[in-house]
Amino acid sequence: MDNSPVYIPINGVIDLHTFAPKDVSEVVDEYLNVCSQKGIVEVKIIHGKGRGVLRRTVECALKRHPLVLSFKQDSGPSSWGATIVLLKGPGRSKDESKI
């Protein structure tokens, strides 16, 4: 089993299909941290539709993450296959916390 680090672009969009389900919470947590450090405050997490297991795992991770202001299912073409996350950013007020 290869435990080498996986390098992914930090551009505000992450597709979780390339990660083992057991690693998803940790991947989401770290990705959000790095996005925030880079000033990215809106993130799209692609988890797929399926039976919703991965989506629920993502939602649990988002509810616990201290930088998450809000999140919702993507209303675009990916629909329930992705979640849009709004992160805390410099100078972001509570009025801007809803997406």
C-alpha cells in the first residue's frame, strides 16, 4: 500500500472520487485549511450522488470545521453530487455567511 502524499491543486474545487472513503474527513479538513490560507473562501466539494454516504461524511466534517460559515448542495449541473462551502475570510461579516 502506497502512503505517499497526494498532491492536488488548491483552486477551490476538490473531487473526492480519487480518495479512499476512510480518508475523506481528513482530506476535506486539510483542503479547507489550505484554501483558507490561500484566501479562497468559496469551495466546491465533489462527492458524487450515489447512496449519499460520502455526502453525509462531508457534511459531518463541514459541521465540525471551525472555518466553515455555511454550506449547501450545489444547485448547478452537479446538483446533489457536490457541496458548496463558504469559509470565514478576512473581514467577512455574519451577514455574508449565507450562500
